[in-house]
Amino acid sequence: MTDRPDPDFARQVWLRIETVHAVTYFDPAPVEAGRALGSAGFWQTYFGMRAAPLGSVGPTMVDASFANFAPSFVRRWVPGAWVVAEPPAWVAARSASAVEALTRIDDADVRRATSVNELLEAVSSAADPCGRVLFAANQDLELPDEPVARLWQVCTNLREHRGDGHVAAYVAEGLCGLDAHVLLAASGAGTTAVDLQRGARGWTVDDWERASSALSERGLLETRPAGEILTEAGRSVRDRIELATDRAASAPWAAVPARAGQRVLAELTPLAAAIAGSGVIRFPNPISLPPLAPT
């Protein structure tokens, strides 16, 4: 787009790409596809589908790359997911179920959105995989011929690129995934309640309290009668993390002209708004994704 990254654009495009990607977490189609493979339910399907591009890896690798689940929770589902089905079968199932979900939600807008597939592919191809494990694993997958499947996959590539950069940003601040969740909940960002954040990632109350105590000792949290809030230092840490995430995510967009980036926003907006308004994704949600207002 320009020689200098545009963090604001990166956040705008993330909201749309994340919404398209997230149908595989919230729509019933992926769960049904997982059951057809023999999955025990939602979480085995989630880990099987999202980790499949990495290959038949163990729980430590999944824990490290996803970077926000309790290790004991990951071990409940990995490597058991690879007993249910080999990674290529999970990849195929998630692709087919994403197409089913997206075309059912808004066939017209998702078909129109495929017009920006080549632009998204150019950006994804330009992205630096260094240190970005989930992005690199997805980027290595062969893109499907089917246009909607292709759109979902390239959105997923860029979504994981941003996610990998986000993990790098909070690790650089001396934080782990649990710490990041505690700070997010204390900030009120995404209107995500503590129990939703904690429960969806498998952390116990004791885990959360230990992390909160350690962050308070660092001067990042302050306990009030109504709950924990960020201190000024805590807000600064979160601001730095978000800015670093946006800057890193914006870098690949230098591969296309600014007008092309605006075209991507324009084409993805109706689809993302339709998904947000369909009821498939609940708000608030564990991934702190806000709804995109209808256009």
C-alpha cells in the first residue's frame, strides 16, 4: 500500500478477515464434519482442524503455537485428534465445512468476495513467515480450486499471520498467553467476561489468580471491589502489544497498491457484516471479536 505500514488499515482488514475465518469455530458445519470423521465433539474438532496444517504434532507444539490454552486442556485433545483422522483429512473437512457455512450464511456476498482472492493471495505470498509457525503451516497448504474454499483459506493464512505476530508482541513484553488473557479481561476490551475467557481456554480459577497476582506484583493490575483493572503501566503494555500487532500485520500489504487494499475492505465488508448479523458468531465471544455493523 505504502512504504510505511498502516496499523489502522491492518485492524480494519483484520475485523473482516477474522469474521470470515471464525465461521469454523462457531458454525455447526465444522462440528458435523468432525463428527463424520469420528471426532468426540467440538474441542477435538477445533484442535484437529486448526492444528492439522502443522502435521501430526504433539501437544507441546500445539500449546506453543496456539499460545493461549492451558497445557492440560491441549493434552485432552492432542494427539488424540490424529487417532481420529490424519491431518490431511482434517484439512479437507475444515475446508468443505467452511464453504458450507459461508454459502449458507450469504451465498451472494461470499461469491462476490471471491473477486479479491488474487489480491489476498498476493498479500499472503508477500508475508514473511519468519517466526510465524501457524502462518507458515497454512501457507504451505495447496490452495483449493473452489473459489469460496480458496477465499476462506487465504483469509485464514493472513489471520494466522496476524495471530503469530500478536503472540510475538506479548512474549516480547515478558507475558505468556494466560497473562495476555488476564490483561485483556481487565481492560474490558472485547467485552469478554473473565469466566468466558478462562473457561474457553481450559484455565482453572487457581491458574487465573496466580497469573493475576504476578501481574499485580509487576504493577500492571490493580484490584478494586468490582474486579481487576489495568494500571497505567498495564494500559501502556496492552497499547504497545496492539500497536506492534497491527504494525506487523500491515507489512505484507505493501505488496499491493493502496486502492487494492481498499477494494479488499469493500468486498469483504458485506460478507463480514452478514456473518456478524446471522447469529452464527455469538457476541461477546472467547476470541474477543466485535461485530461488524451491517452496511
